[in-house]
Amino acid sequence: MDEYEFEVENDEIFGGLIYKNVLGLKATCISVFQKNEKSDEEIKAYLDSESTEVGSYGHIYIDMCDNLIKSFCDGIEECFAEDDKLEKEEEKLFSEHLQSSWGIGIAWMKQYRRKCFEIWNSWKWYIKRECISMKNPYTYAALQAIHGKAMLVYAEIICLLENGFPDGAYAHYRSLYELWAVAEFLHNDSDEVSKAFIESIDSKSNSESGHYKWAKKSNRFTDKEEVIISNIVSEAHKTFSNNFDKPISNTKLKKVYTFPNRIIHPSAEGVFRRTSYATVEGVGVTFGRADNGLATPAINSSFTMYNITRLFLSVDVNPVSAIGIRVLDNIIGKKIAPFFEEIHKEEQQYLIKAESK
């Protein structure tokens, strides 16, 4: 992964050329001042000053800077072809390297997304052929739209992971998680609430509570003046937890949601911490691609995608939906999760060994 360097190591890179030319510019300016019999004290006072005009020679340095900036900006376009070629070569090498470690897991994620679509299509065909009438048509329509949006977000997550951007993938996972929360909420409420959700498409509100005003149709929010996404997430946690013989604690479910929030927010934690690690020494200000840290966003997003699909197919339970849900469950439980968990363990062991040296 790339990391900011605060010393110029290569004079040929653009930043190195700027650094080198600024030093030359400074030397040239000093030479001009000396020829005009400026003392060392006067030169130092000028160069140290934040003022744009120092004495009668202030314009010299400014003019030199303007010419240098113009020269660099005019020359950037000439580098397009060569830089683009180098970048593509680097991307190819990185992609080959990433595929050697994570390729199978990413391929399973792509297949999983394809199967989500194929099962949905078979389910829809079965309903049409059997002339099944939906008991909750608005819930069906709402969850179908949410499922379609989730499929798009999941595709974006795969794309980011495949290109070495796990933090970006985790940021998208937060969106996927909130889509699941809304789907869980609607699935466990009346058809009228789903109707209100669909009708709110033309909401012109600029506030968060305005976008979720439809949720007040639910009896669960009769005591609230305003509803925001965190309220819906909390309600989703409650109903989801009740699906298990041994309920999952709300604290544990909340942690799954709040962790990506901490990563993507502009707090110190969000700025300095990554799902991936460029180095094992200290804190690095990383900004490039990463070949590690892919496991958590991959596993969490796949499970969330499964839960959204499960909710949608459960609007009308039939043989196709029942078998389809089992197929998706098996792909995650036996293929995606075990693969990424194994790579994640190897990463952690490597970091422990490296830090102990």
C-alpha cells in the first residue's frame, strides 16, 4: 500500500521536481537580490516573510513562482499517456497478486450475487405460473426495490475488494446494512407501512427525520415525534434477534453496525485506523491499494446480502424460495465465510510475528 513520504527520494517524480525547482527558484531569487546589492539580512527578511511584497524587489520572487507553476501545469498533459501506461501496469501486477490470495473468495462472492438474481427470477416465475396473489403487495414491491438496490451495493463492494480498497468496501457495507434494517422493519410490519414507504419517494425533506417520516405509520413509533435511521436499525435488531432460539444480544448486533461507522467517519480513529494495515510499525497515513483486511467487509456484506434476499423471498414462502434460501445459506456458510476467515487468521498470525520481531 502507498504511504505518504515526507522526504523527496526521487527527483524524477512530479513532487520531486517541484521540490528541486523550488530550491533552484530560491537560489535564483537570492542571486538576483545579491546583484542588486541586497544584504543577507534583507534577503532573509524577504524569504521568511509571509507578505507578498517586500521592498521594491518583491515582484521578482512572485513572478518566478507564477512562471514555474505555469510551466508545471502546461507540462502535466504531456505526461498523460506515459503515466496512464505505468498506472495500468501497476494495477495489473497488483491484481495478479491480489487474485493469488483472495481470488477464490471474490469469485464465490460474484457467484453468490449471480445466484441471488437467478433464485429471485425463478421465484418470480413460479409465482406468475402458479397465479399466486400476494397477500402484502406493497411489502413485496418495497422489498423488491430494496433487494435491487442491495444487489447494486453488493456489486460495488465486490469491485472495491477486487481492486484493493477494503475501507471503501466497508463504507458501502454500512449502506447495505441500513438497507437490511429497513427491509427487516418493513417485513415485520403491516402492508400499510410499506405503502407509506413507497409513497415517500417524492419526499422533498432536507432533514433525516423527514426521509423516515413514513416509519411513523408503524405502531412501534407512536410515542416518537421524529424517526431517524438509527431508530429503525434498533427495531430491526429486536425482530432479527427474536428469530433465533438463543436471541443475539442487541449490543452485539449494534457493534456490527457501529464499527464501520467509526472507520469511515473523519474522527482520529477513522483517519488513522484501517481495516487493512500497510505496516506493522506505528501509525501510517495510508492512501493506496491494500492486499489485506478484506475478510471483514467480505463476510459481513455477504451475510447482510443473504438476510435481505431471505426477507424478500419470505414475502411468499413456496418451494422455490425455501430451496433458494437454503442454497444461499450454504454458499455463505460453507464457501465464502470459511475461505475469508482462514485468510484472516493467516493475516493476524503474520502481524503478531512481525510485531514481535
